[in-house]
Amino acid sequence: MFSWIIISNLIFGSSFAVAANSPKEVLLMTFELPPFAKESLPDGGAAVAAFKELYRKEGYNLKVSFAPVIRAKKQAAERADVDGYFPAVSENIQKNFILSRTVHVSTWGVAERADRPVIWRDVSDLKKYRIGNVVGYDLAAVLWPLQKEKALDIEEAASDELNLLKLAKGRLDLVFIDSAVFNRLMQTNEQLKGIKKKLQFNPKPLQVYQYGVAFKNSPNGKEALRIFNASFTEAGYNSAVESYLHKNKAFLP
């Protein structure tokens, strides 16, 4: 009997020790946005890798689950095990979520054909154009009144690449897109290699966004948010992203 007690203590005692030393987990949802987030890339992409390292240093294991834009946000809201989603901006953050400190600032605007630039002074001038947008991408806040009136002629596609290809072929007049994403795709995407000179980014911005991570307003979500805000620095993030891009350039599109 005594020997069984000793054995049990050894087995269960070691199990408890492992559990106590195991890192806590944070689960975030996101969608494909290469090279910053892409499931097939090492560590899930540059931004995902930077976030994982941030949490690792604090004794946490960050897991990131990928889904199309709409489903990623829906699962973040409905699944009890999900602590948040990214990228997110304050203008359209979901109910019961709290936005982290700013991770990245970028311009949301218009991609256009170089031979047919879009001339506009007010957003109402965009009503006459055929517009491309990615399924699940929220429109800039300045466009919401026109969206409510259904005054914009918007055709949705599964990705930014598809929209840009349609734009180059003349099937669209303009595309709503983030400037950093546009520049990166133009520089690196093989599908768009032959149309680089045909497209450009309109100099007039629709909106400047401050992107962050949306954390659930729950005990676990608030703790994940606290750690993120306390540990994140812009310099550290930018350094981690640049290091990742250099180290993994063979894997990048």
C-alpha cells in the first residue's frame, strides 16, 4: 500500500509540476494578409511571429487560428476559447471587444489604373465608379452614409489580388485597399508581376487607420490585453517584422 502511495505521488506530482510550468495559452483569430499573416508561412507570418514572441517572453503560448475575414470575426465573437482577433480598428471594432494599443498606422485608399486616374474631391464623387472590395472588409467610416444609401457600385472578391487583376483588365474602375498591402503586393506578388506599371495608388486617402488587436471583454481577454499593452513596443515590433522578412524571404510570395 505504501509503495502505491509513493508511486502515485511520483506520477501525479510530476504531472502537476508539468501543468504548473506549462505556459498559459492565448488564442487569436485572423485572416490571410501575407506576409504579415498567412497560415502556410513559417510561424504564420511576420506579424503573427512577432506577437508569438511577445507572449512567449511573458510565459504565454500564443495560438493563432486562420479563417476568411467574416468567419474570423464571427468565431472571435462566438467561441468561448477565443480571446480576440486582428487586425482591428476603433471605427469598426465588434461589440464587447477592447482595442489594444496601436500596432501599425496605414492609409486606406484607392488603387487605380495609371492611364485612368480617379478624380475625386468628395466621397460622393465615387458613386459613378465600379468599385472592388474584398468580402468582409469594412468600408472606411467616411463611406458609411453612401453605403447605407446603397449609392456605391461595389463588386466583392475573395482577395486583394483578384481585385487588382480585375482593375488592370478594366473590369473595375478602382479598388478599396490598404496602401501598405497594395505596395507589398505590387513588389512581391507573382500574379501581379505583369501589371505593375498599369496600377497606382491614388494620392488622396480615404482614411488613416490605427490598427491593433481586438481583445474580448472577458477575464481571459482582459489579461491577454494587459500583457500585450505592457509588452508591445513599436520599435520592437518593427524590428521583429523586418528580421522575419529577411530570415524567411525564400518563403515569401
